[in-house]
Amino acid sequence: MSPTAAAQPQSPISSLSRRLRGGDEVAWLITLLFATSVLVITALLIGELWIGSAAAREKFGFGFITSRLWNPVTDEFGAYPFLYGTIVTSALALAISVPIGVGAAIFLAELANGKWSDALTFLVELLASVPSVIYGLLAIFTIVPMMREFIGPALKSVFGFLPLFQGPVYGVGYLTASLVLSIMIFPYIISVSREALLAVPREQREAALALGATKWESTWQIVVPFARLGIIGSIFLAFARALGETMAVTMVIGNDMTVHTSLLAPGNTIAAVLASEFNEATGKYYPAALIELGLVLFLLTLVLNGLARLLILVTTNKGSARA
Amino acid sequence: MLSLLCAGLAPAADTINAAGATFPAPIYQKWFEEYKAKTGVQINYQPVGSGTGIKQLTEGTVDFGASDVPMTDAQIAAASKSKPLHFPTVLGAVVLSYNVPGLTAGLKFSGPTVAGMFMGTITKWNDPKIVADNPGVKLPATDLVVVHRSDGSGTSFIFTDYLSKVSPDWKSKVGAAASVSWPTGLGGNGNAGVEGFIKQTPGSIGYVELIYAIQQKMAYADVKNAAGKFVKPSFESVTAAAAGMKEMPADFRVSITDAPGAGAYPISSFTWLLIPSQFADANKKKVITEFLTWMLAEGQKDAQGLSYAPLPAAVVAKEKKQIALIK
Amino acid sequence: MTIRNIYRKSLNNVMLTLTGICAFVTVSTLFVILAYLVYNGGKSVDLAFFTQLPKGAGEEGGGMANAILGSAEIVAIASAIGIPIGFFTGVYLSEWGGPGFSFLVRYMCDLLNGVPSIVIGIFAWIVVVKPMHQFSALAGGFALSLMLIPITAKSTEQFLVEVPRALREGSLALGATKWRTIASVVVPAARKGIMTGIILGVARIAGESAPLLFTSLNNQYWSTGLSEPTASLPVMIYTHAISAYDDWHRQAWAAGLVLLCLVLVANIAARLIVSRGTTARG
């Protein structure tokens, strides 16, 4: 902050323009404006969702979140089956892809030869650009038959005593959708985590090894915690993608409007039903109910993000990785 | 400020934009291609769904729309700026496609049987109702898996409209709409999704447009019509359903499911172009009215090649008169 | 060797092998997907694909030249809007952020990231298409930029923050102003990570169809301006994949392959530009 500014009593405009003559102030202002624009856009989005869902909110109130009905003919709508499906598929997708993704990132960052590592990561990043629709088509031709013929029956025979794996196996359903989602979010976790791991200064690893740690101990106890923020950031990205994924999920989840405990059963997610039904939704309440679903997803993201950030705060000593 | 920007970026005058139903998209796109070759006029049609087509027409973001479902009075009232007119273009059939391994003959269903399957009361292929419809055909005891549409669609409307007419139970419990609360079954995305599931899942049955079943070489059933005859879906039986209609209303909004007539296929429907009756741009009006005239004459010849049935002559004559109403 | 050391050594071997297996699983999934795409798409990609317009349904041949150009236009617009906003937001959060405001901005970025692409499309329809009474490439670019902003901002912030303080202090000690330090020292040090985030973001939006359905719609022909319905590869893939014709299905695969290759080319180009000069690795 330039010291001359505060000293003299001047009109606000000339005082501001004097301060702006320093490059730092300009830079601060510009970046602040951009950051604010993000807030503005998001607020606008929430605002539009709020307005668009007015009719449905008036009619259903808070019961919307717990109601299990979805009947466009009688104008009765409820979000519960979709909330359930969204949470189940996203959670399962993360549960599958985070361990495998972080493991792969560790391998690519620490163990793999530099050129191979670069090349493979490059290819993995390409996966991010495969269109959603193509993932869906691929899944229909590969994962769905595999689920119906092999994986589903196998899970049933081994774990069939759990309500999670009971009921008929159609090939589509929560589990298939979760698998597809997990494949779709691999690139985010692997790519970003790998960069975060690579950014850890070499001295840290060398210090650990010099103290007699095995490679694994050095990686797991020193490098990974150092890159923790980056890895967690990648998980956030992946999670967000999973929550909002529409086309691929709608093609393989079976689109059933009821809640099933079994992972082999068909279900639905908020994003999938929005994508499926918005085009043909007419009338006073139907489109509003769909938009209210969008609002509910927003709320869900809000809560889950909040919980995740709280978790980070609790388990991190602040300022450690911020060198 | 946005409108200033728009004025500066005014689009070229010779592309007409339209959007609407997916069901007739193949033939519309073929028509527009032929028409372009003939006259140089570019009409860009996008299959985004009947509901969206109506919405975009109401908002004025497209020049005309298309729908498998006639607009309701409320929708017409909302589109007060364009005051759309309905122009039937072709006829289509919704068929019951199934995948039952080991069958020796094609299957037939009566209305109540179909309703029972989609309501979830009929759960096995050797259910007495199905057996009664198909004397002499050996039916396995496999589970019956229903496949319906996950997305809202004119095709669903036509099918549920038919079911509401043949099953009072269906009418009261489920109803007819582009999107309903299906009592049972899996949802496939689009006709292709449904057909894909049926192809992959033994023991499944679902409803798709005729062209999908034909192109993917899947078996489809004969259905019992109002006159008590089991009719195979074809151009003749679909056109018969339209011809059997007693009175075509002046605004062409009519349902021909469960139509009377011995040869009529009961799950048939018109599909409509929604043309504004007043155009601000005289050039657009000229182009569109000329296209409509062409469509009713030359265009109809393309229908059968793409598995649609052409319009009956009486309907064509009536439509020609409606063209004059466009200002 | 003590038991503890034997344990440590075997744990080391087991865990490292496990990571290798994880890498193998992901890479082989990738190869299966790529192989499928190349096999199915390669059958239909020919010169006509790049030069001709789509043909009507049920007719053989035709191409998606307009979709290729359209996708390039729309992604370019989205990048022109989204990358600067995201990048500068990330810079703000990393360099100047106060606790409350930054927390809010970060939170909003996360929220924006999780919005389903269809909702973004609906929002863009309300905000851009409805007032303009026109579907347009601009609206499509706007919608996609909304998806690009959060991922760019997060990556930028994350990798800027990881640049060691020593580097910053060194620059300031040499007399550079704060913004000079950021521009000449900090950002270049973090550029690989930032680039990764941007590339992932652009790759994702290049393949999104749902937002475009309500904004740029699609076009069977060439569009003559940025404010007309514009063809794009993802929407073409969608409409072709849901059609009844096998020929159109093959075109959908071909389009998917072409899209992938285009992103690959952009990816390579971006990385080449960025990695000129040494990276600040450890």
C-alpha cells in the first residue's frame, strides 16, 4: 500500500486514482473484480433457480425433499428417490475411484519413469474429453452386459445375504452407474493429484530416505501429506463432476423412480431426471418441480462441500502446506 | 446493451430455424434437404422434443415448431404472439418390440394384455392372458421385463393415450402424458435406448416407433384393434387408422389411437408441424407456405421409404385450405 | 533384520505393487475405451467427414464439417470468457484473499462446479437465448464458460499457493512489486499445474452436449455468424446416437473419435507452449 495515499486529505476519486497508479493496486482491483464476478454469476444462477421453482415450492414446501412420489400426470412431485440415487452413485463412485486414482497418481509421480509417466498421464487426461454420450454408449455395450452376466450374479452369490445385493439383475442400476461415474472421474483425481505430488520439493523425499525410511514410508508419510491440499482439491473436482453428470448416468441407471436398497436395482439421479424430462415438461408445476430439483442439488452440494471443508479444517494444522 | 449487440449480429435471412419432435425428425430432415436442393432455401430442423418445440415456438426463438402431441388450449393461449396452426405431416406407429428367445411365431396382444404388462400385473411370459392371445404358441415361463421411456416423449404420449382407452384401470391409475409415473419397468433413453435394452435383455418388452424396430431387426407384435382384429403395424394399417376417423376437427388436433375400422392399427398417430399464423417477416411466410404446399404434394411420397404412412387424401385437401390462413 | 524391518520392507513392496496395479487398472480402462472409439470411429472417418455437411437420415455418407467448426467456435468463445475469469479469480484467492470473502468465493466455485450441465444450459437459455430470441454460438460459449470457470480458478489457486514462499520473497527482495512478482515469478513456477487444470476443463467442456441443446441448438448447415444456431460435435453425437440408423450410429462414433483427436492436438500444443524452459520442480 503506497504510504502517500493515506496522508493527504483529498477527494475520494483522486485518492483512488492516485492509489491505482501503483501496479499492485490495479492488479488487486482487477483480480477482485473477476472474483466478484464469480459470486455474481453464481448468485444469479441460484436466483433464477429460485424464481423458476416458485410454483413448485409453494405447492410442496419442505415435503418436497422427503416425498417419494413423482407423477407428472397428477402433478405430485418429490425429490427423495433422486436425492438418494445421487448420493449413492456419487459416494460409491468416489469410493471406487479415489483409492485407485490416488494409488495410480502415486505410482505415476513417484515410481514411473519420467517419460512414461508423462505419456500415460497425458493419455489419462484425454479421458476427460470423451463426451458423456460416448461414455454412456460404451457402458451400454460393455459394462451393462458384464454386469448382467457376470458381476451381478457373482456379487449376489457371494454377498447375497446383504440387502445391498439382492433382487433381479438387469445390468443397469446404481452399481453400473457408479462404475461408469468412477471411470469418468479418474482423470481428475489422477492428473491433479500427480501434479500435486510432483510439486513436492525433492528435498523432502531425500530427507526422509536419508533418515532410513523405505520408499513407501517416505511417500505415504511425507510426500502425500505435503501434497494433501492438491489431492483433496482433485477429489472435490471429481465429486462435483460426479454429482452433476447427466447423459452417461441417465443411459445406464435404469430410470426407476423408486428407492431401492439393492445396488443392483435401477434408480435415478437428480441430474439424470432433469436431463430426461426437462425437454417435455409442460404445465405449471412440472417444470417448476424439475427446477426445484436443481435447487435441491445445489443445497446438497452446499451441505456436502461444507462438511468436507469442515473435515479438512479439523484434520489440518493450518498453514502447513502453504509454504 | 445486449439488444444492441444482437442488432449488430443479426442473422442471415435465408436460414429458417425449427425445432420439435424427434419422432418425425428423419423425414423432416430429408424433406428439408430435398427442398433445399430444389429451391435453395435452408431450413434447419432440430429434434429436441415436442415439449421444447412448443416452448421455443412460444418464446419466438424458432420460426416454427413440431410436435407429436397436439398443443393444449392453455399452450395455444400462451402462444398468443404467433397463434400457431397445426399441420399434420405424416402418420406413425408405435409398436411393441420384444425379445423372447425360442419363439416359433410372432406374438399378438390385446389391449388389456398390454395394459397388464405395463401395469405390472402380468409378470411372466406364460401368463394366461398372453397365452389366450396367442393360441398354439409355446410361451416360456421367463420373467417379463418391461422397458419404457425415461425421457418425456410424444411416443410415450401416443402409447399411454392408447392404454388409457383400452384399460380404465390404466386411465385412473396412470393416465396419458408425455411423461408418466410408470408402475414398473426400466427406463431407456430415447427410442434407441429402449430398443437397445430390449435387444440385450431376454424376456423384455417395450414400445418404440416402428422405424426403430425395423432398422434394428427386432420382432414386433400384432395388436388387437377396436374392431376385434389383430393387426400388424404397417403403412396400410396406419393409414387405415387415419381414414377410419369420422370427422377431422378444423384445427386438426385429434387422437387416432384405438381407431375404428377393421384394418386399423390401434397405436397410430399423426404428427404435426406448428406454424405461426402470423409472420412479421413476409419473406419467411412465403418460404414456409410454399414449403407446406410442396410437403403436401411431393413430400408425401418420401414417407413410406422411411417407414411413415402418408396422409389420407381427405386430410391433405383440408390442410391445403388451412395454408390460406397464414398471414 | 529385525521383525519390524521385515514388516516395513514387505509393506513397502506390497504397497508399491498396489499402486502399480492401480495405475495398470486405470490405464487399461483407458486403453479399452480408446480402442473401442478408434475401432468403431475409425471405420467411418474419411475425408468426407471433415469436408461435408450431414446427410439426411438413412442416407449413406455425409460428414460433420460444420460441427467441427462449430465446436471450435463455441469452445473458443467459452475459453475466451472462462479462462481469464477463472485464472484471475484463482490469482486473487491465492495472493490477496482475506479469510471471509475468499472462503465465500471458493465455496461458490465448488457449487458452480457441481451444477448439472443441463441446469447450466437452462440458465444460459434464460439469460442469453430468451432475450436474444435466438439460439446462438455465443449462448453456447457462455454456458460452457460457466463450467470452465470453477475448474480453472481452483487449479490456479491450488498451484499458485504451492509455490514456495522463498521464491516470492526473493523476488520482492530484489525490488519487484507484488504484481510483478506474481506475473514473472509465481505464475511461471506454477504454470504446469495451472495448465493441467485448464486443459482438463477445456477437454470436459468440449465434450458436453446438454448445455448446448438449449443454447447453440444445432445446425444441419453452416452457420453464418456467431448468433445463429451452430452445429457442434457433442450434440451431433447425441442426435446421431439416439437415431434408428446404424449408419448414423457409426457417424456418432466417428465424431467421438474426431473430438478426442482435436482435444489431443490442443492438449499437445498447450503443453508444448508451457514447457518451454525449465520447470520449478523441487
